[in-house]
Amino acid sequence: MTDSTFWIAALTGGTAVMASWVTSRGNTRAARIQADTAALAQRTERLRDSRRTAYLDLIEQTHSIGELYWEVAAVERTGAPERRLALLDELAERERDEYGKMRRCVRVVELEGPAAAATAANALQKATGPFHRALGAMRSEEPEAGQRFHAAFRPFWQALTDFVDAAKTALQEV
């Protein structure tokens, strides 16, 4: 009887040690998977936050430069002839500063990605070119410059809409 008791105790003890080892390995593996999942979720959320910030900065800067273009249009339409050129020169200087800020925002979007958002940001930046050229022509008093300036608004705002769509898609894919 003592022999079988010893073997039963040894088998029970061995089974308990083996079960403990298997449980420990399972718990370790589960903890590792949980930690990896949490780290991935944190990285994803940080990426989403940094992209969202970059996209919002570009949208805000686009609206700022858009407001400047509205000021130019108002001066072109209603500006007193004797002060018109001085006001256009002042606005051209402000445009240069605003464009520099916009270019910085576009670079950040290029850095944050993805490629579709970066492409849309570059198209948005390029949509300011017709305004710049028309403003220069207005300062040179070219007769059709005002019409060219006004014609640039629709493509500019469409480029912003395209960027917002690309940004939304990028944020949903993260």
C-alpha cells in the first residue's frame, strides 16, 4: 500500500508541477500578447493624433491664406485707386508670409503621410500659384488680372475639399 501511495503522491505532485508550468507559460504568453497589443494601440493612437494635428494645422493655415485672398479681392474691387497699389503691395508681403507657413504645414503632412494625404496637400499648396501670379499682375496693373484672381477661388477651395477627404480617409485607415 505504501508503494502505491508514494506513486500516487508522486504522480499527483508531478501533475501539479506540470500544470503549474503550463499555466505559467500560458499566462506569460498571454501577458506578452496583451502588452504587444497595448503597445500597438498606443502607437496607432499617437500616429492618428500626430496626423490629425498636422492635417488641422494645414486646414487652418489654408483658411488663413483664403481670408487674405478675400482681402485682396476686396481691395481689387473697391480699393481707392490712389491707395490700391500700396494696399496690394502690403497684401503681397502678407501673402509671402502666409505661404511660408502653409509650406511648412504641407511638409509636416508629407512627413506624417500617408502618400494620398501628402499628394492632396501638395495640390492644395499648388492651388495658391494662380493667386500669386494674378496678384503680381494686379500690382503691375494688367487689365485681366482681377478676373484671373477671382477665377482661382473655385480650384483653391476644391483642392482644400480634396485634401480634407484624403485626410479623413487617412485617419480612418490608421
